[in-house]
Amino acid sequence: MDSRYPSRIVCLTEEPTEVLYALGQEDRIVASPASPCVPHGRAAKSSGLRVHQRQDRPHSQPRPDLVVGFSDIQADIAQALIKSGIEVWISNHRSVDGILSYVRRLGALVGAATQAERYALELETMSSGCGRRLRFCPAIHACTSKNGTSRSSPAFDGSAS
């Protein structure tokens, strides 16, 4: 592993965990959420949130080189980590283009820019016709969020242009 890049990464959310696995950089992850989507046969790392939320207890593991998140929801956690001298990168993209940029930036941060570019191009290709395919799929009428609630989606009900 190249010492110019972080080797001990804590992921606060599923998104960076999944991207790092996709880039073949899972060995750098020392803690991540309990439920990321990781390739079959690979176990997710322990929860990064449990490792770093308690301010009153010394860490049993060496400090991470980088903590990565993907939402403004982690702002308070990020602030506390930054104040303790830990490098933190939180991104908050909500568009396909923003997410593709996120993949490229995260890859660059860990020294995997070539893999990230390849992965971003693959995602871009997969997403380019996604809306058209979903509109014509009569079996799909709603999408379900992580908390189990369903909602209508124009891409699913055929009303999207």
C-alpha cells in the first residue's frame, strides 16, 4: 500500500464503503456502517459510528488517517473529529453527476484515481438509459426507501419524459 495515501479509513456511511469496495480498496477500511452493500463473500467492517462517537473513552485502535461520510447528517460527528485532529471528508451530492464526481474524488483521495475513473464511467453508462428502461417496466410502480416506506416515482409510473 502506498504510504502517500490513507491506509486506515473509517466510513461513516454506506456510500464511501461501497465505493471503496468497488475500487478494490476495502483493505484500507478499518470501520464502516453495519449494513453496506458489499460484494458476496466479503464481510463489512465494524461500525465506524460506534468506534468514534464516544468522546469520554480512549480509542482502542490507532487513529484513522481519514474519515469519510456522505451527508450533512454527519456534520456534528465530523466537527468533533476535526477538532480532535482527524482528517475528515464529507460530501453531500444528490445528483447523478455529483455522485460520479464523488466516486472520482474519493478514488483520487486514496490513490485509486484510475480505478475510480473506470468505475465512474461504468456507472455513467449504466445510468444513462436507466430512466427509459424503468418507464417501460410494468412490474415496477414504486420504489421503497431504507425505512420501508414506499413512494411513487415518475420514472417508475411512466409519467417522466
